[in-house]
Amino acid sequence: MKLMLADAELGLVPLATTPTGEPGAVLLHRSGLLDAMDTLFETVWRTAHPLELPAAGEESEAAAERGAEGPTDLDRMILALLLAGVTDLTAATQLGLSPRTLHRRLRRLMDIAGVRTRMQLGGHAVRQGWVQA
């Protein structure tokens, strides 16, 4: 869920784009709903694990391949970014990959995991310890 909290007075919750392609959002003023969203954010933030990315200038492709039985270090970074809610394009840019390469690597991971959807891949990755939950 995407959420922007300005302070205890205002919050913004983006909505799905309309059929005409226009984005929408709900502006929350001080209310029980805003308090609930703030509590949700704080709870998730407290239990979140830090996202570890390579330092600027490090080569992502230098990750050692582990073969068909599991993910590479680069694959783990891709999974961590996507599980954190980052878009494909943003993940590819951060890791210095083309979107096509990112999709190819995701397809390979889905094949290794024996799953058909990204949601299933995320669950499999957590259960198998490919990423930290």
C-alpha cells in the first residue's frame, strides 16, 4: 500500500488510476482513519528489515552464479526490491539492468521455483530463505 503522511494532520492515499488514465487520491484530514493509517505505518516501520543494495559504483553483475538450483546474489537483490514494492523499471535502474534483463531473470526464478505468478514467487522466495521476511 502506498501512503504519504505529512504529519498528524494530513495524509494522502493514492487510488488506482481511473479508466481515462487519471490518477486519483484520497486526502485524509485529522480523523480516526488517519490515526489508523499512522499506526499501521509505524507498526510496519518498526518490524521492517533494512533494504541492502550494493554501494554506488559496485557492479551488480559481479554476483556469483549459483546455478539452476537457486538464485544469485543479484536475483536476491531483485527480489528484495520487488518485495519492497519497487516498480520493475525502478529496480532495473537501481541495479544497472535493462528492464528486459530484469524480466528474464524473474522468469528464470519463476521456473526454478515452479510457480506461475510473481505473488507465488514472492511467497516461495520467503519460504525458501531467498530473501529475509
